[in-house]
Amino acid sequence: MQERAKATRRSLLEAAAQLFAEQGYAATSVNDISARSGRTSGAVYFHYTGKEGIAVAVVEDRFATWSQLAARYGDETVPPLERLVALSYEIAHALARDPVTRAGARLWAERTVIKAPVPDPFALWTAAATRLLAQARLAGQLNERVRPARTARALVRAFFGLCTLTEALEGTTVLDDRLTDWWHLTLPSLRPQPSRGNLPAGR
């Protein structure tokens, strides 16, 4: 794709993401997107085949793929559980601050009004968390009772609910604090438990 076409696609996507994040899918029109981007309505239809196409592209760009986090996820010099925690903070920051990521999350929540299949990001997140938990088990850093796939599914859903409710009830400025509270509760159940022989004697 020529550089000019790439620049047009990018400007349309970013303008649409800003509008979707601010006012939602239903309240955003193709004319709104063209006005915000400084491009014509025809450019939207040419590059994205309409509002549905650009909405799906916004979800795929950040929210459903998290390609920008691949380097952190694959850094095997860092213990798996530490990578899992670090990734959660980066994703939370993206959900709070990055317009394209925020738009992707809102569009997924509004997927029933979009006349196109919207990618499900949770399968990818869950698979990534499952692999990290499995690596932790191989390294002897996971509680033997923890089942990676089942636990990953629960963690991803709890994490997303935490981010959504925290923003709705308190705003994004306290998100790091709430996520830290959550990990303080969650991590002890993931880590290996001391053997009964090493437990302190009861009183």
C-alpha cells in the first residue's frame, strides 16, 4: 500500500476511534468521521467499506490483538507470573489512556448494534494467560492446585470487570491502586503454598 493511502487509512481509523470512544457507535456517522479526519466520506467507504468496516478495524487494531504488548509477553528473562502482572498494568493503562484501545473496548461492549462480526479479544487474552501460567507451573512457581486454562479464564474476566467498574465508579486515576489491591488478593492463591512441615505451629 502506498504511503499516502496508509496515511489516509490511519487518519480515518484514529478519527473514528476518538469518536467511538467519546460518543459510541450509534451516535457516530460517516460524516462525523470524515469531518474529524479531514478526509472525504468517500475515503471512508473506499478504505473501510463504511462505518461497520472501520469499527471492526478499530477493534482489531489494538483491543483484539495487543500486538504492542508482544515484546513484554515474550521476555523469558522475566518470571511468568511477573510477566502476567506487568501485562495487566500495561493493558489497564491502554484501556484508560489510549483512544484506539478505549474505542475498541466500547465497540465490543456495543457489538450487538454493529452489523458486522466484532472480534472477540478474550480468547487471545485467555490463551496468553494460560501459557504464562503453564510456564510458571513448569518452573515450579505455580500452586499445584491451579489449573492454567480454568484460572486464566477467570483472571481475564475478573480483570476486565475490575477495569470497567473502577472507571465507571471512581475514574481511571485510581485504576493502578485497585489493580494492585486485586493482585495482592490474587497472587497468593497462584503461588506455591508452603509444605505442611514448614508451617508455623498453631497456638
